[in-house]
Amino acid sequence: MDLTVWRTFVTVCRLGSLSAAAAELHHTQSAVSRQIAGLERQLGVALMERHARGVRPTPVGEVFRRHALATLNEADRAVRAARDAHDGASHRPLAIGAAPSLAAGIVPEAIRALVQQAGPIRWSLLPGLSTQLHSRVVAGDLDVAVVTDAPPGLPVDPHVERRFLGLDDMVVVLPTGHPQAGRDPVPFQALADQTWVEDNDGSAALLRRHAARAGLSARIDLTAADLHGKLALVATGHAIALIPKILTRALRTDVTTVGLVDPPTRGIYTITPRRDPHPYAAALLEQLTTAFASVRPS
């Protein structure tokens, strides 16, 4: 497949307009339309749909957009790495992967501390699901991954070194005006009649497991594409959601959190390859340990 066409599709999704994408990419609108139509024929699915203010991805198109964006980012990193190698850079870039909640929380703090300690270094950050990040460490695409053991858990693999950072409680995120806001902690029974939204199977499994311990079930009636979508549905009062406590410092201001009685937990780990570790990997692991300790639930 032609990555230029993928880039066109991602740009159209971001701008919501064929004409705006054409202007940014220095193409004609008809050329952009032909590229999108050709991509749809190649995949055999509809990727875009029109609405009153322009275009947007179909549900299938949104799934493809997320993977396409990750592929394009990786391709850009590959080009930079090749140019750096040609220019005689002393170290390859430090490739870091992190579960979304960790990529929005402790990982940026740890990278900042590493740069302050070691000076300017080249690095990249790739958010992803823990099982996917594990596979990328094994494949040699990532030097460090910061992952969780939320369902389905982490595989045992002799090719990687796993280091336990600690346990993180799960908390409930609510709109700021919710009746249970400020009543911390709350029993699950107080939330049993609520509509829940989830964005990944691991978090949904933890929620169902916690509800079952209380002899109840959780009404997960809504599904979000990602963490941002989940928080948007909570902020607008459509649902409540389970999120990691480690994420609370990075939340938007129109939501709040409450703890659960006997909350579900998940383990936080780093994964590194046993062979050919990056020269800065050990230093980053130490900074991750410090960053996690600063937000460790009491």
C-alpha cells in the first residue's frame, strides 16, 4: 500500500474536509477524492462518510485511521533513524512504548527527568495496548515498554526482562456534578444503576470482576474509541467509567474521581529486551521507578 495515500486519509480525518486536506497537502480536491476512493476500493470497505459540515471516518474508517496513524509515525521515525545513522549519531533513538494511561501520566515525567540528568537525547513514545507493546519489545521495535497486567495479562517470555513498579488502584471518573462526587470511597452498590463506558477490554474486565464481587453487574452500554472519547462521554453526563488512579493528575477539569471500596487493582511493569539493551534504558527505568513512587496510591 502507498503510505502517501494513508497520509492523505489521516489528514482528511483530522481536518474533516477534503478541500482543507487538499490545501494542506498541496493537492487538488479531486486528487484527494480519488486517493480516498482508491483506498476504499483496495480495502473493500467504506472509510469516509459525509455529514452537514464535511466528512468523517466511518466506524471502520476510525479503526483504520488509528492503525494508519501509528504506521505513519513509525515510518517517519524510520526515516529519521536512517538519516541519524548516516550522520554518525552516537546512539540510536530511545524507543519507548506505554499503555495509554501511563503515556499520559508517569512516562512523560520520567523522560523529562532522564533528559535533565543525561542531557539531550533522541527518543520516541508510542502508546499502545500492553500485549501489543510486549510483542514490539520482543521484535526489537521498542527499547522500553511500560505496561500493565490488566486482562488478558502479560505473557511469560524469556526474551524480555520484566520489572515490577507497583500496584495502581482503579477509580471511578464522574462528571463534576454527579451525586456521588466527593463521597470517597463509595461501595459499588451506590453506582449499580449507572451507565458505564469503556474503551478497552482490560478495563471492562476489571469492572465486571469488581461488580461480580459485589453480587451485581455493570451496565457497560457505551464504548469509546480511546481514553479521550471515554472522558468526553463522562464529562457530558452520558456515563461514568473506570480509570487508573495514576491518571488522575492528567484529567480534564470537567470530570472528577471517587475511589471504590476494595477497589480493583492492576500491576505496573517495565519490559526491556534481554539482549542489546539501549544505553539509556537502565537510567529510564530508575526515573520511572521514581515517577511511579511519587503518585503511588496510599
